Amino acid sequence: MPSERQNAVFRRHFPIPILPKQNRSVCYNCTFYRTRTPMFPDFSQTLSKDRHFLQSAFKNPNKYGGLSKVEEKYRKSHEIFLKRLAALPKPEFDNTLPVHEKLDEIKKTVAEHQVTIICGETGSGKTTQLPKICLELGRGVAGLIGHTQPRRLAARSVAERIAEELKSEIGSAVGYKVRFTDHTSRDACVKLMTDGILLAETQTDRYLAAYDTIIIDEAHERSLNIDFLLGYLKQLLPRRPDLKVIITSATIDAERFSRHFNGAPVLEVSGRTYPVEILYRPLTGKDEDDAEVELTDAIVDAADELARHGEGDILVFLPGEREIREAAEALRKSTLRRNDEILPLFARLSHAEQHKIFHPSGAKRRIVLATNVAETSLTVPGIKYVIDTGLARVKRYSARAKVEQLHIEKISQAAARQRSGRCGRVSAGVCIRLFSEEDFNSRPEFTDPEIVRSNLAAVILRMASLKLGDVAAFPFLEMPDSRYINDGFQVLLELGAVEAA
């Protein structure tokens, strides 16, 4: 028979009365009797990180120090939940953004499905508005709204933008965490981070219990971290029915993500509709030894041509930091560009330099020299013109040489469209491509996923650490080459990190 104290506890937590003995059924997993409706508290109003423990503890409280201790743990978790609910920011939405047209549809889909795929063009506003939509739905209370970005610079700038829109200090309602820097607090509702940070957290939080919602932004980039996270989440979701996942992609390849998550709904959000004129100015390519000099000269010539179109800032895409410095030096020496402000933009940029880019003074025309960090989630304000070199640095693993190398390669058609779209956000724009139209049409439609061109030793080691089983059985979005898997195992065997099977 339950004691009077046990009856009193259950009455506080449940409107269901304790039934007479003849209507009780014995629960063999716990020390109490229970009704046919489980006699547990409402765990939906506790912190997500506490729920697994509480569910186990209420079944067998003696194992966890007795019912009074379990009840106290529940009470504290419930109180924190209510405090977070009371402090939840009240978001306001920008009705000028294209994503606003689908606001109600996104809310309904996210509320009704565990996984939602959002396919949105550049400038649709999905990156900044999705966390606010989640807040409106009451997410971010039981746990954090985790929002991943492929790059540190994007994580920091997006966090600052969302905090500004919520009228909150960075680190308060909205925080961010990147390598060596953690600006989050216990009161935070939204946490921006790189996908690598979320992946690292799986080591200490297998169920990602600190989160009630996870947004994987820019999933079309298909980095090694993103692909691993998508596979990990697919395995995790059946164990975390309370967890919501939103995947965003800026390309039309969103159906692949939908199939991966068993037919998850796909919502398409249009981008800005301002026209962008594409001009092709291919390099002559006569002398490979002078290719870098020719590229720099072509950038200066293209900047001069765009300046004749009228006022507006220019965004130049280059493959790396060295090329950025060389182009910056050439532009500063140019007579016609001496009054322009030349600004570099790459992943290791300091916070002070970043501030200059995202808070323009408006006094001078700006020429921003960027790597592909500015291709998607980072939006540089005031851009009316784009110069696209059509190149990017890409990491590739050589199965023959057994090493990874960074090569400068031609970008895909999808990446080129992303770049040209950066100048059609606020008005009609012009994009000069420093390659021919025939070259563009011959390029692959999408960039190769990193998982099919990388050494997999780190992935295999992480899977072994998390006890996720055989690599070949893991639900990757795209299965890597078996040679790369074998090479990864061999590297780990030589290092003594794993044992031979």
C-alpha cells in the first residue's frame, strides 16, 4: 500500500485521484502501486537536462536517496523552468523580410513536426528569424535553442544581431560559444555556436539534454561536422521526442535532407527579388606564372568598372588570406581607388575589424575583400556590387599520398549563385565574374561534401568514443569512400588510438 506521504505527493502533482486498491495495477519497475494512468509529475515543465533523471528517479526513488530527495529535485527544476518562462523574450518580427510571408506556416510546421527543413535563398532572413519563431512557440525554456553556424565569425555576428533585435545584451538572453570564447549565461535562451562546438558537447552530453531545440544552419555546406551531426541527430531523435530540429539550406538540394529524416516537411522561403546583372570578364590565362598578378589586376579593373555604375559598396570573393592581402595592396595603390575604404574579411578577423564591416560609416565607398565566409550566413550591409574570382580553398585527402592538402579550386555553380546573390539584397546589383560563361556552365552543380574528400580518422575516433558502432552502419547523409574509412582506421591503429578488431 502507498503511504499517506506518497499519496500526498502524487495528489500535489496530479489531478488524478489515488484509486481504491481493486483499481490499482502493480508496477514491477518501481516500489509503488500506480493507477493505469502513470502517476508521475508533469515532466514537460522541468528542464530538459533533468527529465531523464527524474523519470528514472520517480520510478524507483529508493535508488536515488528516497522520495523526498527526488521530489526536491523535481521542485527545483520546475521552479527554474517557471522563472525561465517568465523571463522569455517577446520577439518582434521584421515584416520586410521574405521569411515573414511564411511566418505562420513555419510556426505550424515546427509545432507539429519533430524535424523541419527550411529551404531559403540568400537574404530571406531565416538565420535571424528562426530562433525568434522558436521563442514565440515557447521553445528555449526547458532547454536552450542551439543554433549552429559553420564559422566562428558567423556565430558571433549572428548572435549580436539576434540580441540587438531582442533588445538584449549579448550573453544575456542570447549568447554565443566558439573556440576559446564562451559568452553564454545560465539565463540564456538562444545559444549561437559553431557546429564543431555542438559536436564536442556530445562527448559530455550524449542526449544533448541542454537543448530543447537545435537549428543546423547552412546545412548545404555539408562540412564534416554537419554531416556527422545530421547522422547523430537521426539516431538521437527517437530517444528525445521532446527535441525539435530545424535544418536550413540555401540550395534546392533540401529534398536530400528530407529523405534523411524520413520525409520531414520542406518549406521554401524566397529571397530578395532585386535583379542582379551578371557580367563575365574572363582572365586571359596566357601565362600560369603570372596568374596571381593577372587576378589582382583583374580585380582592380573590375572595381573601376563597377565604380562607374554608381555609388554602392563592393564585395570581392577571393580564395584565401594571402590573396586578400595582395588584392588590398593593389587597390590601395590604384589612383582611382585611393579614396575608397579597403576592408579584409576572413575567419580569423579580430572583433574590432569585424565591427568596421558590419557598422559602415557611409562616408566612403567600401571594398570588402572576403573569403567564402561571406557566401551565406554573413551579410555585409550596403553591398551593391560583387566581384567573383570563382575560386576557393578546398581541403582534399589523397588516398595515394595519405595526406590532406588545401587546393585552390573552382567553385560550384551553386556557390557562384550564392555569391552573386549577395548584391541583390537592398537594390538591383551587378556581379562581375572573372571567368567565362562557358566555364560556369561546365562546373559541377553543387560542391562536393567534405565527408567524401577528407581523412576520416577524427570521425572514426569520435564514433568509437561515443560507442556509435560500425562506421559503415552509421546513418551518414552520404556514405564516405570505403578506402577513406580504411585509411582512417589505419592512421588510428598506427597512433595506438584504437585496437585492431
